[in-house]
Amino acid sequence: MVARKLEPVAIDFNRALGRRLAQLRWRLQIDEYQAARRAGVSVAAWRKWEAGTVTMQTDSFLKIGRAFNCSFDWLVGLYEVQS
């Protein structure tokens, strides 16, 4: 499947990221605790990211990308299809 670039749209960055994290968990059929543990972060941090209430630090993007084999572009909503 070829990833298609999305049209630029004004979005709430934190909420968009939260939706991607929830989608990632749903696809893997894991809970917040398992996702946080796999990413090497606290459950509280994971929940805040998923809720879109805080901005994720750059190093956290790297942790999630490595732990779940997903790209930064997909996490922030630049592409619809996870690579």
C-alpha cells in the first residue's frame, strides 16, 4: 500500500497525535499500561499524550518510533498509512 500525503489542514497537533497513539494501541490490541511500558514512559505520560493535553518532547517521539516501528510523519498525521 502506498502512503498518500494529506492536504495541509489546520489541526490541533496534540489531539491529532493522541488519536494516532490510540490507533496504534488499538491495532496492537494492547492497553495504556502495555503501550507505556513498551515505549519506556510512565502510564500517566502516555494517558496525557493520548488525551492531547500535553505536548510530547522530541525524545519521546524517538522512543515511540523505535518501540512501535512507526515514523514521525505518521505519528503527527502527515500520512494516512503507517509505514
